[in-house]
Amino acid sequence: MSITTSNYFFDQLGNATNVDTLFFSDILAQYTEKNKKNVYLIHAPLGDERYTYTFDHGLVILSPKHKVTFINLGSELSDFEDYVYDFMEDLSAISIKYKYKDLIGRPRQWKDNLVTSIDSVDKASLNEGYFTDLFESIKLENSVEQRKVELLISLLTGSINNINNLILDVSDTVLDKVKQKILLFDGQQTRFIYQKTDKPVIRIQGLSGTGKTELLLHKLKDLYLNHEKSRIMFTCHNKILAHSLKHRIPEFFDFMKVEQQIQWNERLWCVNAWGGGSDVHSGAYRYICNFYNLKFRSFQKGIMDFNLACTYALKELENSEYKESFAFDYMLIDESQDFPQSFFDLCAKVTKEIIYIAGDIFQNIFSSEKAQTAPDYLLSKCYRTDPKTLMFAHGLGMGLFEESKLQWLNHEEWEMCGYNVKDVGDRIHLSRDPLRRFEDIQNIDSIELIPCKDDFTGEASRVDHTIKVIRQILKDNATAKPHDIAVITTETNNYSFDLLSHLEYKIGKELNLQVNKAYDTRNDKPDEIFLSTRNHVKGLEFPFVICHVTKISDSRSIRNALYMILTRSFIKTYLIFSEDLNQKIYPYLVSGLETIKKEGILDVEIPSDTEINQIKASISKIATGLSLEDQIIHILRSIDVQDVHFDRILHMIKAAVSIDNSYEYEYEDLYNLTIGIAKAEISRGLKN
């Protein structure tokens, strides 16, 4: 791996030309990569360009569980001491700004224990051994001091934590250790936010849970603060996500202590991509059409889609009298996998400075049209989920535990997804590096398999197992709250809703707890156990997840849902499945999970070339021929029915056709049926 793309190391040197500084950074970078140690090498606090110093030869080493260490690479000791004094003064001001002082105290209370300086460095001694000795000498053993220094690092790198939710002396419970973990950006994330670039388009890709949207928000804050007259468009395809982001931005700006008022529709827009004809600020494409006096085109089935609308806009723009003007200075695009290339081409024409594009890495891997441009920033570490859980979720979702694989990646693609790859004969060993968030809970079992009887009453039933699991969670975790637990069904059929109704009754009767039926409330409620189908959990996370599935079939919809649900938990997932319907796959799951627990690897037999070609052909077919449910959802989204209403409409359509996912149907018939049912429901006020 190139040091410039390291997750472990970040330096703030930019275009520095000082030979000693660059040499110091290079050796340190090699050390951090070899030893998998998170290190930041900075000259000034990140996140605010007002912090500058006249002394150019001073550096600061930041690393969790180690003292903040100032390094003098110059010859003037007095100038270095002034640099340290000024830096500490600025750090104190930042601590007050974000109210960290209330928790860690003033610098005079912690400086002697948490900060050190090295007045001179012998350049000839700079090697791996030098840094081994250095980090050993600045290591902190006291857990409270370790947390204090990590809070200082978060201030200096702009990875601000909510200080109201943190304490210094954390209990030994697994739940508290994870909840109280101080979150820090890794090298790639920090680089994306702060690295200067002249490129007109910056692409960031990663798995779900790698922090793409959060990074876009930090980039937005950076642009809004440091480019005061800039015009910025933040967009995505989905209306609900755009609405959520627009509400999230003011909260994020308040949390990050942004003092400038948001000038909506003047300096900042946050809307979905298309928009509507009546409001020029309702969408990115709609605003572009108004700005350049282009014809706005609405969706028309079989006549006009978004790709065609953008293509027409590009052609008209060439003849526009305003084509030399720019609608925006910057654009930020989330969920890029939802967009056609024509939209990116249009954005490039109307944006003066830089476009930031974030998307799912699987867009690049499984898309029928491979991306032609590699991402500038590849986020391979999934911080929401324990690596063992993520490995099992990939194994189950992609069929890696079974003889016939459902999906397959080449070495480069595995690495893009954050895996270390090792060939062992006709097998491949896949492993993931440990994460700081889970470093204190390496010995817990993050996945538990629970075969059950397919009924709702009696010993070993689904309801019985669920109640036992909830009891055990609350017993083992004294500080656990009901809303720390989610019960999620993989399917969205009548059986699933009956199960959730039975659970609501039993949880109330036997545990005396309230439940939040998210498929009705559409909200997360405190002090209530979260109950939901798979359609209402995207973007959410819980310490404990209880996942229900009947038959683990080869259906792409089922496997994707299992992957999504399993990775909602950041401590433990319980997979409850039908014992009778999964007799064939159960031994494979047990074997695969045992290998992950004992050896920390996915041990997978490599398919033959013929099998790999068959897998690719199947994926290609799936890309154009989705399951029944996915087809219905695609149609509903095309007419802007909100996601929160999908369950009810899906029930009605499935009941109308009385078929399962293997039914062969004409798309035209399904489209007309879906439109008819959706319109009937919309007329009853369902859409709004």
C-alpha cells in the first residue's frame, strides 16, 4: 500500500520543501504502516486556517495512548519554545470552544503528564529503531490519561466528539467501552477533509459504514468557512435522504461551532438531484435549468428519465448565452452509484472549482458498467461494525461459506473492500485489520447463530428465543437500555408482521418493556426496543441486533438484506433462523463462523474459472432483472413514493399477484399494477 493512501498515517506537510522535515515524515510513515500504529504528524491544528506560526521547523506527533510530542527540526531553541507556547495557547482556546475544558481541565492541569518536547533530533539516527524507542518513551499507561490525550487529538484533527456523552473513567462493561470510545478520523479520512488539491473532481468510495456522508459534511463545513463567498450544492438522488441531510446540516454546523449563518438558496443548497417544475430550488438539475435558461424536463415513463434529461441539458448548455458562467463553486454528491454519467458531466460544466463525489465501492465492483476512474480516496475500514461481524456478513451475503458462491471478487477488489488477501493452494484467506473502536472487546463473540422452530409459541420458538436473548443482554450489560436492542426481520411478508406483533405482546408481558414499531412510527424512540422490517434500518446502528430470517435462500434480495441487518450492530448480532428450512446451509455457517472466531479469517475455496464466469453472468443478469420486490421498489421510487410507505404497498402488490420471487412476469404488467395500487394509496393521503 502506498504511504500516501495509508489509513494509519497522516501528515500536514502539504507542499513542504524542507529536506529534514520530509525525511522525518517518510521514515515515520514507514514505521506506522509496518507497525499498524495510528499517527498524525502536524504543524498546526487542523480545521481552521487561522492557526499559523512563524517557526517552520516545528512538528507535532499525535498518536492514541501516547503523549502529544513536539519535535524541533530546527536549530533555534528559543523559537521552538515560542512555537510550543503558542501552539498550546491555541489548543487551550479550541478546548474551550468545544467545551472539552469542562471534562479535561485547563492545560496547567494536564500538560506535564500529557505533553512532551524533543528539543533536537540527530538526523543520522532517524530510522525504524529511533521511532520504536520514541513511542516506547512517550507511551501512556493510565487509562484516564489515555482518554485525555485522545480527546486532545480529536481537537487537533477536527474529529470533534460530543463531550456531553463522554466520561473519563469508563467502566469495564463491553457496552460502555464501545459507547465511550473516542472517535478519531483515520489517515484517509483526515486526508480527504484537509488535503489541498487542484483536481476538478474528487471521488471517494467505501463500504457502507466507512463514514462517507460524515466526511462530506466535514468537507462542506471546511468549504463554507474557508471560502466565504462560495456557492455550494450538496445533492443526492433520493428525496428522503436529501431532506434528512438538509435537517442534519444545521445541527452539524451548530455542533462544530460554525459561527456563520447558513444562507440557504444563496450560498448553500441541499436538495435531491432532479427537482420539480414549480420550485427552481427544489433540485440540482432544476436549478441548473433555471440558471442557464434551459428547458426543464420532468419524468415521463418510457419517454424521459434522468439520464436523458441531463443529456438534453448538456446539449442545450453548449448553445446557452450563459455557458461561460458557473452556477456553483463547489458541488458535493452523495450516493453516486444512483446517478448516470450524464449527470456528472453536467455538474462538471456548471461547477467552477471542485466536485466531491461519494459512493459505495460495490458500484465500482459489481456495476454492469465499470467505473473508468479510480477513486482518489478509498475508505476500506468499516468503523460501524466489528471486523468479525463484517467478515461473517460478507461470507453469508456473498455465499462464501457454501460450495456454490453467489459473488466473487479478484484480489484487487478484495483489497478495495478492506481485506488482506493470502493465497493458500486452491483456497484464499481473507482477514481484516483490527479497529480502535473494538480494540477493548477482541475476545467477545460478535455473532451467535440460533436455529429455531418456525412458530411463535412454545419452547425453542422464534418468540421464545428472542425473549431469552433480550433477557441475557440486559443481564450481561447493566447499563444497557431498551433502545440499545433492535429486532429486525429480513422478510417483509405477513409472517414477519405476525412475528413482530407476537413479540410486542410477549416483550410487554414477560419483560415489562415497551416496543417501538418503527414500521409504524418511522422514528427511533428512547427506552423502547426497536422492532422493524429490513426497510426501515438503513443508516441506523445498535449495540445489539436480533435478526430473524426464515429460509436463507439464494435470493439476492434476502442475502443483501441479511448483510445489511447483520452490520447494523456494533457489539453483537443474533441470527435466528428456521432449523427445518436451513438444514443444508447451517453446517456451512457454523464452520465458517468458527474459523472467523478462532483464526480471524475467511477461509474460502477459490471457484474455478468456469464457476467465476457463471457468477459474473448471474450478477450481470441480476443487474437488469431484479427480484419481484426490488422491481416494485424501483417502480415506486421512480414515481417518488416515500420509502417509509413501501411495506404497505408491497403487501398489497404481492397479494394481488400471489407469487414469490421466482415468478416470471412481464415488467409492463407489473409496472401498471404497481402504479395503479400506489396511486390508489396516494389518493388516501399515503404519500404525504
